[in-house]
Amino acid sequence: MPTEIRSLLGKDADALLNYESKTVAKGQIHLPGPDFVDRVFAQTDRSPVVLRNFQTILNTGRLAGTGFVSILPVDQGIEHSAGASFAPNPAYFDPENIVKLAIEGGCNAVASTLGVLGAVSRKYAHKIPFLVKFNHNEMLTYPNTFKQSYFGSIKQCYEMGALAVGATIYFGSDTSREEIAYVSDMFDEAHEYGMVTVLWCYTRNNAFKVKGADGKSVDYHASADLTGQANHLGATIKADIIKQKLPTNNGGYAAINSGGSAYGKWDKRVYTNLCGSDEAGKGGHPIDLCRYQVLNNYMGRVPLINSGGESKGESDLAEAVMTAVVNKRAGGMGLISGRKAFQKPMKDGAALLHAVQDVYLDKSVTVA
């Protein structure tokens, strides 16, 4: 039964489904579609093998042939500790259940660690595209730090049958330039092997939490302007797909540059003309904030997928559908949702993934 998108959006349904963007027109964006590889990606310097593997991902799962993707990512065993991640559903300590959920959930690909996917590669690499994450921020070092370590080589990913590799860069951290350098090198090697590259473009710096005049701290790690710039850097090192958190606010540059401090370069028109915010970055429709992320992905030439976020229980389904609607209407290519799916019984997790996919299958949900 198709997902009742409008009812799940509740009181926000009209504001999300009927909104028309007044920032950058949809006609200027390279939008996802069944012909995306032919129309957009074939213009790049990627090899025919990369193009074939990208098309294979687009041709898999319930969204096959639409140009959209739904990916299951389960790298939290390293990123958030295995116990914290799998205690709600211990079955997912077993890598096979992770892959089974991706298949049962109709996903285009399954993203996980070198160890998880390597443990079951002979049984499943030919049944669903593997996206191997080769670096992680492990959470056992004390004190915890914002730094990625790489856990495997591109050759290992290729030899287990992966069609794609993924990495995270913590843009804004004191090790970001080191991470940019080695991820760029590893993406270049991945392209030589014909694999698609996916980059988690996250921001990390305590300075991105800014105390306002009222004494309250505001977190700008997911602001449209800072995440947009992170995306632009990711596109520069040839990420084929960029994963980003859905914007929760705007005005990161303006806030950090308050009180006599100086940081980066920014222009008020980013907020007013490009995001529909005021000159300080306050306000702006969620679809416009997400569209600014797409603009920084070379106007959509590098597709944007947004993350599903943490599991909060009963609100997970509504939140996942809302994120999918915003991403699709902004010009994005899909969702990569993990904890909302795997921290539930497999049947419920698969149903949530199907609900997300229903948004992309619903032709009445159009680009704003």
C-alpha cells in the first residue's frame, strides 16, 4: 500500500508539498532522472567503468529506473560504537542481517565498513551493490576526537566486489586538510578501478557552536551556508555523490563573524537571494536551504543525498518522509537512512525504507 505522504507530514503538508522556490529556478539545476548518467555524468572525465557502475546502482532496488537512490548505511558500529548502535536490535551485530535489510528494504546499495561487507561478500556482492566506507572516526580513543582514520585500501574494496567506496571528511576540523589530501588520492585510485565515490561532507569544529547576545548557544554544524561550502569542497575532489545532513538553520558564517572575529568569506546574498533568509541568515524555507546545498554540488551535476538522522522512536517514519520530500523537491537524488531503519525489527525497518522510496516514486511530489 503506498505511503500516505500527506498524512505523515501532518500540519506541514501544504507548506512542504505546495511550496514553489523563488531562489534559483529548477530549470537551472541538473536534476536526477532515468537518463542522469547519459545526460550529466557522461560529460565528465569518469571512465566508462565508473559510468556503468553508477548506472548499476541507479538500476537496483525499488527505485530502479527513476534516477533516485535509497541507500542503507550501517557504519555506526565504528562511528558510534557497536554496543550503542546495535543494543536496540542485537541481530545487526551479524553483518548478514545488515545486507538482508538492504535487500528486503528495496535499496539501491548497502553502505558499511570493510569488515562488515567483506564478511559476506561472496554471498551478496553480486546481489546488491556494495558501498564500502574506507575511513571512520572510531570512538574508543580517549578523549574522543574529530579525526578520521582509514581502515582499508581501495584494492581491498575492489577485490570484495564493491561498486562504490565512501569516506568522511570533517571539514573545519584541525585535521581536515590532511583528510582532504588522502581522500582525494584514494578517490582518484577508486576511479582508476572503476568505482563510484561517495563523500560524507560533515562539518566539525567547536567554534561552529556560537553563543548569541542572549547567552544561548546555537549550533551551526548543519547550517545551509557551512554545509553548502563543505559540499563544494567535496565536489572539488571528485566525489560522484555527496551525502550531507539536511540543513537545520542558516547563518553560520554571519554568526561566527560576529563579535569582532573574522572567519572565511561570505556574502549576504547567500542568505537573501539564494536561501530566502534575512541578511543574518535567519529563516528560509527548508526546501530553499536544501537547494543551496544542491547549488554547491555544481548545480546538481554532483548529486546530493541527505541523511536520515538518529532514531527517535515513534516519530521516525514521519521524519524520514519529511526529509525525503525536502530532498526531492530541492533537487536532490535521494536518502541514505540507517539508524531509523536498523534499530527496529527488520520488517519495520524495511517498511520505513519503503516509505522513503514511495516519496521518490510518487510523481505528484515534484521539484519546487
